[in-house]
Amino acid sequence: MAKYECRLRGDFDRLLSSVENGIISGSVSASLEDQSTYTDNGVKCAVRVFERYSILGGNRVSLNITLIGNNDSLFLSAITSGGSRAMFFKLNTLGEESFLDKLIDIVENFKNTSSGN
């Protein structure tokens, strides 16, 4: 399992769209498996579950993203899983880490382009 969390500033919907489009276009086998979006008193929460095939691990890995926004204050949490074929412990997490690295690139690009906001 690999995990990435960060606080940032910017437009919730723009970041969510960037993440969705970037993950799907970043891999031929990537898919959005399910999603949930909730808003209450101006606070937004989006959960997205992506999956893709990992050539390195020879299996599928998942990327679960939770994005919370209150005005332009954002918090993103991402956790990967499924990157090993071992029965009792993880031997190969390269597929998970690679999937997470794609998300980190998207978020860093968002931070760099939103710095003027």
C-alpha cells in the first residue's frame, strides 16, 4: 500500500477534473470504477476509485482518492492497493507506487498552475 496526502488551495471542481482526466488518460488500462460526491453547507467531498493493470506486478492495482474542499481550501488523500501477488505479505509494490506517482504529478502541476490564485 502506498499513501499520499496534501493540503492545497484552489478550485475543487478544477482539481477533481484534472485528477479524473489525468488518471484516465495516463494509462491505457485505467478506469474509473466508482465514485461518490457529497456537498453540505458549502463543504464538498468527492471519493473516486480508479483501477489499472500493472505490467510490473502482473495484476490490477487500485487508487482510491478522497478530495475535500471548503471554499478554496482543499485536502486530498490517496491510497493505492493490490500491487502484489504474494499470499501473506507484499513482495512487489512498484505498480502501486507508479500509479500514485501519476497522481502526484497531476497534483503538483495543479499547485504550480494555481499558485496565482
